[in-house]
Amino acid sequence: MASYANDPRCIAMAEALVPLLRRSCPDNADGFGGSYQVNLGDEEAVGLGGAELIRAAMRKAAQQLGWKVETIGWIGTRFGTMVAIRDTREVPREHRAVVDAAMYERMSAAMARVASEPCAVPVQRGSVALMTQEFRAAVAQANA
């Protein structure tokens, strides 16, 4: 696997991702419990350097936040290219309730969307639709 550590595209993308990853953490959780996912068209992802470069940028950004991470990157899904990262650090007891409540809220919202009639995806904090929009805007600004 190629290393993207010194690739200028990866470095710029990672800098743009740091505030997005930080914002994905639940309020009052001291930076724990964050996760981020983007769904891009396959051609769009290739234009940005491909799923592996995007994953590398996510890992680089997460490292700046002290996260221990798990990442995925798949091309050709029914959603196009899907890239995600999740902080896997053990959540300290004093933040566990906040992180658990945020996870429950995200899962409940996802289940409600799945169970409802097909419609436009609502843009809400923590939704993949919003994360993807934020990602596109941040990367465009970093490349401007």
C-alpha cells in the first residue's frame, strides 16, 4: 500500500478535516466518541485522490486529535465511495453517559429514516449527508 503521509493532497485534506472530526464529537465529551463518514460519487472520490488517500487524510487528522481509530473505505457501493473513521479510544467514565446518549440519538434517527417512507434525507448534525457537504466545502476551500 502506498504511503500518503507526505502527499500534499493528503496534508491539505487532513488540515481541512481536523475541525470536522473535532465537531463530530458529542458536546461535553472532551473530544471522545467522534466518528465521520462521507459518501461521494466514485468519480468525485477519484478526483480527490481516491478512497485510500481520503482514508489516510482522515487518519492524519485524527492523529492530531489524539484519536485511536478504525477506518473503512469502499468504492462502488450503492452509495458510491464510502469512507469513514471512528474514534475507538476507551471513553472515560465521566463522559460515558454523554457519548452513549449521542450514539443512541444517531442510531434512533437512522432507524427512523430507514423505517419511514422514501424521501429526501434531512440534513441534521451528525448525519452523513451533512458530513459529506461539510467535507466537500472544506476540501474545496483547502484546494482554493
